[in-house]
Amino acid sequence: MVWEHPLYLYGLVLIPLLLVGAWLRTRALTKNAEQFFDQEQKERLQLGFAPSRERIKHVFFLLAMTFLIVALAGPKIGTEVREVKQRGVDMLIALDVSASMNAEDVRPSRLEKAKFEINRLIERLDGDRVGLIVFTGEAFLQSPMTLDYSALRLFLEIVSTDQMPSSATDFASALEVAEQAFSALDSEEQENPSASTAARVLLIISDGEDHEQEYKDALKSLTDSQVSIYTLGIGTTAGTTIPLYEEGTGALVGYKRDRQGQVVTTALQREALQEIASQGGGSYYQIDRGNSGIDAFLARVDELEQGEFSSQEYADFKDQYQWLAGLGLLLFLLAWMIPGFSKKQFSFSG
């Protein structure tokens, strides 16, 4: 047996306290009666009174309280099989990890702010399959489509700008890996046709600095596969420098420079992101100082068609509180209905 709310069991302490209180009250009344009335007067005053019925009322009342307190504690006995269906959309998040994402125009940095917002997104998901792509000039499927949000958070935690060989940004690489990931779902949908109704969504999070500009073919291929593409720009248009930190200590050692030795500045480039979202049938959102586009994106996702990804059965302890609560209420009702006096007519002689 397990208990849903075991703290309520401490209420059982009231039962012996009530018993002691009732005994003390009866004892006091008996002493008072013996002090002020003789035996004949007591019999006349108690004419029709049924002590046995009164005791039964008290027993029923205390039993009722006991059952109700135990019911409040939520006893669970035995097991029952429950079925849980998970419904949602197929979502891929493509996160830019180029060097410019270390810029700190959005605190603590563009990349850390993006990871924070993705974690917020994960917290609000319910039944959606989600995967993670990291990309610069190349792209890598960091986490395949999964319903295990804890595992997804672990994959997200280790994302950094040092894990990819190229520091430039190429949207085409992210789009191509996304297409491969969505294509891998087709074989699964043959076994589970209900999953094929799920909308497919790609969310690209980047500062928009695409140095290749060769993404239109990959974009068309994705949209032809019925994938809706949303973009989330992160950063400010004012521009800022890209800090460099010493590995291990985290101490600031300088700022990124170009081949001529000039300090590089980076700013949010919205145009490419807006174009991708427009052609991809989605919307463009933006995160700069103090605001978030994740909430608006989630509102759009909630409107998309959902599919059934899994139907799982699991054993759980079965609630039994309803029987105890019903018995307790029945005993309360019986205690209230039992009369303390018999129907014997009262009569007093002079």
C-alpha cells in the first residue's frame, strides 16, 4: 500500500483525544448528577434516554472520522493498467554555433540566451517529438527526434561554439541535415500511420550572418516535403565585438580579429532569416535585449495539426480512497439518524 498524502494520517491522533475527552465529559456529568440529584430524580430526568444508542452514535461518529481521515491520505492498493497517448508535432531546432554567437549584445551571450530559450520551449512542450541540429559551415544532428526531453536537455547543455570546425555560417547545411532527419521518419510512419498526420516544423535560431548564401535549393526541397520553417533571430542590429576567452579559466583574452588584425563586429542580419521564414511558410521572430520570440512561436505550433506518436501502457497503484470516504459519510449519516431517546412517552408523577 502507498499513500498519496501521508501527512493526513497524523489526523488520526484526534481519535484517541476525542475518546479521552468524551470519557472525561461523561465522568464530570455523572459526578454533577450525583451531587445535585437523588436516584429517583435522576431516573425521572433520564426517562426515555437510551445510553446504548448514545454509545453507538459515538462509535459511528469516531469510525466515520477515522475512515475520512484515511481517505484524505489517499490510500492506493493493488495496480491498474493505464494507457497514455502522446500527441504533438515533429519539430527540429537548428541552432547556430558560429563564433558570432559568442557576442554579448544579448546577455549573457547570444548562444547562452538561445539555449535558455530552447529550455523554456522544452518545458512547455507536451507530446511533441523534438530533435536538435547544430550548424556553422557544416551541420550535425546533435539529437535525433525524441520524446525524452531530459535527454534533449543533456544534448543542449554541451552545445558550444568550439564543437564545429568552421566558424562561418551556412544555412544550406542546416536545411540539408533537417531534410535527412525528416526523411528518416518516413519509414516509422509506415508502421504508425497516425504519426503521419503530425505537422513538421523546423525552427532556425541564428544571428543571421550567412556567409554562403546558397540555401535556396535546400529550402525548396524542405518546403516541398511539407515542412514549415520558422526563424528566430537573436542579437541586436547595433552590432558588437566577439569576445575570446581562455579555455579552462574563462578569462577574457581579447576580441576576434580579421586577417588584417582589425577587431570584428557582428550584428543581427534579419534579411536572410526573414526570407527563409517567408519562403518556408513560417514566420520570423526575434530575441534582443529583454524580449523573447519563443512564446509567439509556441502559440503558432499549438495551432498545427498533431499526430499520435506513441500509445503506452503502464501499471500504477489503484486509488481506494473513494470506498473509505463513502463508508465514512455513511457512518456520519447513521450517527445523525440514530435517536438518543426511545419513543417511550415521558410522564412525571407529582
